[in-house]
Amino acid sequence: MSQNIVNTRSPSGAVQVIAGWDRRLQELFCNVMPLDDEDEGDYSELLLTPSYANVEQLGAALVAAHIQVPQALLDAVQADHAVNAGNVMRNFEPDGKLISEHAWN
């Protein structure tokens, strides 16, 4: 599974977004988790959606939740899907700068 991670803001506080391609299940995913105990946001729509048909749908779900992620993260998810990537983790800055990338077998 690929994991593309960014710490960003939601209307109710700081969150971490993890989005990627699950090679085994052949589906796109996105999880949003609060970074502090104070966040009372409702991310059930994002967390309960088992998968997304495409990256545009995934991005639209984030926009609907008022959570901004860099286009570079969405582009990485799209590329992972296109090549059936797995076993890769990337961390992004909120501005889209790639901080780190790790791949393993």
C-alpha cells in the first residue's frame, strides 16, 4: 500500500491526512485523523468511505470537509494508482514540498 501523508488544518483543528493506493485491495483510500485531543471534527464520511473511484472523488471529499491538501499529494496518489504501487511512504509539507520518501519490498 502506498501512503502519502500531510499534516494540515481542518475547520476544527490540526489533522493528519493519509491517502494512497492499496495494491492488495485495488482501491484508493483516505484517512483523516486529529493530531490533538481537542479536535472534535466529524470525519466519519472520509473514514467510512471504503474506497474512492478516482483521485478526483478523493480530492472532492477532502474539499467537502474543508481540508486542504497539496496537489503534489494528490498527484502522488494518482501516480501510485497508475503503476499499482505498494510499499512506499511519502511525507509532504502543507505547501506540497516532499519531505521524505521511503520504499521497501
